[in-house]
Amino acid sequence: MNASARPRRRRVSLLPYLLILPTFVFVALFTIWPMLLASYQSLFLQRLNIARFRTPTFIGAQNYIDLFGDDRFHQVMVNTLLYVLGTVPLSVVLGFLFALLVNRAMRGIGLARLFFFYPTILPLVSAATIWMFFFTPDYGIFNTALRAIGYTGPQNWTSNPNLALISVMIVTVWKNAGYYMIFYLAGLQGLPQDVFEAAALDGASGWQMLWRITFPLLRRTTLFVTTIAFISAFQTVDHIFVLTQGGPAGASSVLLYYLWEMRFEFLNVGAASALTVVLILVLLVFTLSNFLISEQREDAYAK
């Protein structure tokens, strides 16, 4: 067997691995390692504000048992669920409607896009400070509008247990809808126009084209937008500091804010780590479920 007939050994290129190395190092340092550290610390009792508990003591799953048996944690999870249900669908739908509204060639459309997108540019703390004026009991814009329609009793929006979480939701929707609009606008402008022209020639109405063509073609965009909207909803903490501080009586406290309280106010490292693990698991389950459901619909449309 001559040398020319021998199979050549495939050369392995190091370039792809070198290209992903910076991203891998970043993810390992700031995502994987903190997750592993939080999982490890959640198995220990450590209270930095109590001298005899400053040294970590292994207690197994006791932090999780205490957490799921705590009424405050139950209230926080209910608040978080209400917050997610009240902000994510509305923000995504408004983002889509805004994108439909500004996805046209007309004079001044650039200003309209800027108008919808502008709240996204503002830092969340600044946005919450602006809305504090709207929620002011005596002369705030909301109560002024209520008085204009005949309602005389001013509402203390951020101090009312029934309105505090709603106030936080309003700020979140106002802040995020324009951000999601950008993704939908990019998706709409990338759709093949010949499909819509053919549908129009076949006599399809605007609603039929929206429901039968636009929605299916934007499935990937919707998957991405709903995923980042859900994750963003669990990252809510900044404007709660400004508006309600989690009050009154925990009525507007959500999971991340409660985690911050547990770690930096109560200095309970073990419980805060257990909360971190719960937060990661919730986000992981939703993201995977959303992806799998989207893939199943993709296969259904393909068939």
C-alpha cells in the first residue's frame, strides 16, 4: 500500500475554539460559577448579622424547607406571578401593535418610532422617579384625571396594598413595550412582501393576512420577545426601590427584591442562595418549555 492511498488524518482547526473562548470564559465566570456557588451555599446556614451563625454550618435542604414553609415567600411568589401575568402579555402585545403602527412609509414616522421607543432609553430609576409624580396623592396626574371625571377621593397609589403592585406594573409596561416594538418592527420589515401581495390578489382581508400570515411568520420573533420579557419580569428591582420599597406590608415585593432583602438587609446568605436557585430553576423551566412548545408548533406548521 503506497503512501498516496493511505487515508489522510483530518486536521483539527483551533480557530473556532479560540473564537468562542472569550464568550466561554465570560459565561463560566459570571453565569456558571455563580450558579454553582449559590447551589452550594444554599445547603449551609450562614447569618452574617448573628455572631454564632457567621461560620457556615451544613444543614442540607433545611433552607429550602424553611423557605417553602414561609408565608412571606408564598406572598412573594403570588406577587411575582401576578406581576408576570400582568406585564409580560400586555408589554408584548403593545410592542406588536406599536410595530404594526409604525411599520409604514409616511411623513414623520421616524418621530413616531422615537416617541414609542423613548421610555426604553431612560434608566429605570429615572423612569420610576418621573412616575412618582404621576402617582402623588394630592396633585398627581392620575388623581387629577380621576377628579376630572368626578371621582373626588384621591388614591395613594404606591401606599395602597391593592394598588402598589399595579403601580409597579404600569411603569414596567410603559418602559418595556417600546423595547419589544423594535424586535417586532425588525421582524415585520424582514417578511417577504410577495406573500402578502399574493394574498391580497386572492381577496384576503387585512385581518386574515395578520392572523394567517404575519403571526405564523413571526413565531421566532415572538419566542425571543416572550423569553426576554419573562426573564426581564423576574429582574424587577430598581423601580420597586423608588416607588414602594416592596410595601406596603410586602404587597409589591417580588422574587428578586425579596432575594435582595434576604441577602443585603437580613444578611442571610443561605436563604438568599436558596432563593437564587429557585429563581434560576423557574427561568430555566420557562425558557425550555417556551422553546419546546415553539418547536412543536414549528413542526405542526411544517406538516
